[in-house]
Amino acid sequence: MVELENKIVEVLKTIYDPEIPVDVYELGLIYEVRIDGEQDVTIDMTLTSPNCPVAETLPKEVEEKVSAIEGVNSAKVVIVFDPPWDKDMMSEEAKLELGFL
């Protein structure tokens, strides 16, 4: 299970918000990854704002890329806005990339 979760995180790090040159994982947009016994993956994800221009496409890209991982049966993204995203949720790497450090 840990190995599959690591693969999922690797894939999430290849998906970028087109407006910000940082991947969705390092941006802190991924709140939780759950894998059940059937290898179905549920990802709680947020967006930088409720009016995010990629609100339609970014979650779909996450679902498609995670679903394509060997060992994953299916993937579903649940968009959540609680807690609201803010820049403090970014990794140190993302903050450095964006000039916040």
C-alpha cells in the first residue's frame, strides 16, 4: 500500500497548475490520498480559489493520471474548500520556487 501511495505522489508531482510553475502536490492542493482494499483511490483536493480557471480540467487530469498507474483500480477526486487553501500550505520547495522564502 505504501509503495502504491508513493507512486501516486510521484504522479501528482507531474501535474502543474498552468498559472503557477509548481506541481499540485508541492502547492499543497492535495489534502489526502486514500486507497481502499480494492485499490480504488480517493483524493481530497482543493483549488487555489473557488473561481480557479482550471476548476474543470485540473481535477480531471489528476483522476486520469492516477487511474493510469499500474495497480490502481480507479481514481476519484473530491474537491473540498475546507480548510481554504493559502500559501502556508505550500512545501518549502514551492515557497522557494515562487520567491516566498
